[in-house]
Amino acid sequence: TLGVELRQKLGEAIATFLKISGKPSLLAEQPNTKASFAARTQYLNALHALQGEAMGRLRGAGAPDEGSDVYRQLLDAMIVTVQGIAAGMQNTG
């Protein structure tokens, strides 16, 4: 699947970067940043999962009508997860 392929390519890119840079790990010289990312990961993973579910329902064959309350709730969920992920990554998107 696409997710498997993307994770494989990311792993390859990280391995190449570490080999070229000679660093033992990503953010090896920035332990505070690394710890900050680690602390936020579990929350971000939950938001990513919720976002994927909302997107799947919006795009699915049984997607709700655009005028329905369910559709508006799913759109709200998408907006909240995008904002939450951006805040968690400390980036605007």
C-alpha cells in the first residue's frame, strides 16, 4: 500500500542522511527538541487517526449529503484535527 511504501522511503532517506552526516540519530545534537517531539507523538498519532477516519467518511461511497449535520460534523472534525496537528507540530500546516 501507499503507506507502507512511504514509510519504507522515509526509512531509506533517514538512513542515507545518517550515513552522510555521520550522526548516530536524528536530532542527536538537539536533545530538548527530540524529547519535545517524543512527548507529542502519542497525541499527534491519535489526531492523525481521527483525521484519517473523518476523511475516509467524507470521501467514502456512503458519504453523507453535503447539507447534513453529519457532513458538517465531519468537516468540523477535519478542521479541528488539522489545527491540532499544526499546533502539535508547532507549525501552521
